[in-house]
Amino acid sequence: MAEVVKRCKVCILPETYPDIHFDEQGICSFCLEPKNENLPSEKELKSKLDNIVQSYCGKGKYDAVIGLSGGKDSSYVAYYLKKEYNLKILGINFDNGYRSEYGMNNLNVLSDNLDIDLLTIRPNKAFLNKLYRHFLRKNGEFCSVCNNMGYLLIGSFCFNQQKLQGYAPLAVGGWSKKYEYQPGVSVTSMQYFFNNLTPELIEELIAQPFIEEKAVRIFMQLNDPRQTHTYSASQKEFTSSVSSFIQLPDYVPWDLNSMPQILTENVGWQQPPNVHGSHFDCTVFPIKEFLKYKKYGLTQETIKNSVMIRDGLMTRDDALKRMSLDQTEEPDIYPVFLKDLGLSVDDVNRHGKWSR
């Protein structure tokens, strides 16, 4: 008989989520958190974005650089910036060795239909595999490698542009703190990435041909590159030495429900049927979801859908139905991936702590 898991009566977060609490009515502590009523209006945020973008237009070969995977979020960033501002855009695609066919096809579609340049960088596979092995053995996850390597490649490119022409394009991402940050189980933080690397791996990282040491050293001073648009001393140094990084969801409404349809109708972008919309651009993402489920009893989609319930973008019943798409069983690619890395199932540290 299947074990019954207690879930929040408002959202669908389970009792297995780290540091979660329930009140007498069965409502979780995340749903009970007071909302910030002093947030800027959409108009104010759009005005700020207009000013930032305007300050970068027409000063170099590119107005903006985007980490482009072919997935939903980065594709929407490219579409929005082109449609709203007609920017000269360079998409930088990080080839992690496991790109999906859908993701690669979308890269071609976006490049052609939005008239943007595309640069694909594939770091040395042996080095990437060394990083994947390290994090699987240490903490039982591997996605922190790709989450941060993309930023390091973009930061290195911008650093070189700054050095060569005295100007770097605006770096724009599609990371939404509201929907992507997962307190207690996240692996996005660059601080977590560097704190868990050995000195030898850091030196090997710096030695990679597409990586600039000075850019990496500046990144290492930051809590996270997704916060470089704020105004601490280290972040100001990053902006002056490398470039400004901003996240588009910080400035415009980020409607996860409408974005796929907008991209399909206007650009010809596609996602596979009967899957969650997140990270289908990577063939090994199901492994991450499976490992997260084994460790915490939930997937990234459970967390994201719970936030969407609180925002009124999804009903609780619909979120429960969508749980049928969650990766709760070992995916077929898992043993293939481990074989590529020279690891066994027992080598994966199921008890290692992820970022908090």
C-alpha cells in the first residue's frame, strides 16, 4: 500500500520539503508567508528596463548577449528583446554534451526567425565529466555545473569584449527567482558551486580556453550572478569590469502559461508533448528530477507549480494532475549517463547536502 504523503491544503508542497511547517488547518509555512505589498508597479519596472536597455543600445557589435538553450525561458528572453527593442543580439549556447533534439532545433529556429547571431561553445568533455562526477560523488547532484558554467562563459565573453573594445553588451537572463529558486533544495547558486569545488578543479576551470580568470575571480566574490543588477560593492565591480547582468523576469510579467504559445505562434518554437515545460532542452534533466525526488520526495515542478497556485496561475487540482508527469522513476538515460562518467549507482551520494 502506497504511503500517504501530507500536502499543503492550499498548494501541493509535501511534508518532505526541507524546513516546511503546517498550521492547524494544514496550510504550509510558504503559503502563510506575508506578501510584500511595497513592490514597484509593472509600469515602474518596465521604465527601469527601458532605461537600462537604452544605455546599451548602439555602442558595440551587440546590444545584448543571452545564454540561449532552446528552452522556454531563454527563448522568450530573445523573443521579447527583439520584439520590444529590436536589439542586436548574440545568443551564447553552452553545449553540455547532452542537448536535446528539440532544444537544438529551437536554436536554429530562433536564430533564423529573430535574426540573431548564435555562438555555441562546447567545453572539453573530459573536464565537464570530471565536474559532473565530482558533484555527484560529493552531493548527489550535477546540475550546478551547467547552471554556473553558462554564466562563466557569458561573463568571460563580456570581459573580453570590455577588454577589446572598452564596451561589453548587456547580459540578459530568464531566471525567475519566484519560480526557479527552491529554498533548501536549489543547486543554482554560484557560491555553492565554488564552495564545493576543490582548489585543483578551480585551477583547471580557469585553464579552460573559453574562461577568463579575472572574470571568474570576480564571480567568486558574488553570492550569485543572478543578483548582479543590485548594488553591493562587489556587484558594482562586476558591472564595471565585466558587464551588467539582469534577469528579464525582474522587470516584466513572467506568465509561464502563455509563453510557449507565444513562442510557437510567433517564432515556430516547439516543445515535446506530454512533458513538463522546464528544461526539455537537456536530455539528462530527468535524472536531476529523479534524484531530487529520491532525496526530497518532490520535483522541481512541484515547487514551481505550488508558486503558480499562490499566484493564481494554476489550480490545486490541475497541479495534482500534472504530478503524473513528474520523474519519480529512474529514467532510461540514468545508467547511460553514469556509464559515460565511469560511475556506479553506489557512487552517487544520496545523503550529500544540496545548496541552501
